[in-house]
Amino acid sequence: MGVPVAGGTLADAIDFDNADADVEMPFFNQDIFDLANALAPGPDDPQPIFGGLTYNQALAIDHNAGVNGIDAAISQFNLDAVVSATDNPAWSTDLLYGDHFIFGTSAWQRGRDIRSYKCPQAS
């Protein structure tokens, strides 16, 4: 059969999944696909599901949080490193309740000029 939606759009994938839901989605739905498909296409188009913010406005808010947040703290306190837990341990998929994501702090340096090193936790 190949890849049924290869070269298609997100809407094509959603339609395929809905038509074959018993095979393609026996345990979970496609909320993330539906959310992504509901977004306006342009970076300056207001996104009603995000309070009317545009992508570029959200990007500016994120950049400002970095510059006036972590960057300012690193500079103010002359820090050479920031040490933090990165995530909770891996979990097995729970078909009844879904994922058990509890804690994570490793995304703050994304897009910043900050090196990130991750070391596995000793058991």
C-alpha cells in the first residue's frame, strides 16, 4: 500500500486517519493534528485559539522572556553555568490515561545562545 498520504497535506492525513480510525488511531485521537490544522497560515495572522496572538507576537514575547529573564540573570549574577533537572524519568505508555509528563526544565535555552549539556541521572 505504501505511504497513503505521502506528498499530501495535513488535511489529507487527518481525513485518512478519520476514515481508518480503527486501524490508525486505536488508542489515541489526533488532537495535535486538528489543532495545527486550525491555525491560520501566516506568521502575522491572529490565532484565535491562542488569544488572538500572531506567531511573530508570540516569538517576540518568548525572546523578551529570554533577554529579560535568563539572559539578565546570567549576566547579573556572573554565572558560568545553570544546573537544573531536565526531565522526569521515561514512562511506559498508559493506554487508559495517556502520557505522564510531570516536570521539565530543559526547553528554556532553546533558541538562545546558551549551550545545553544533558547528563543521564545515575540510579
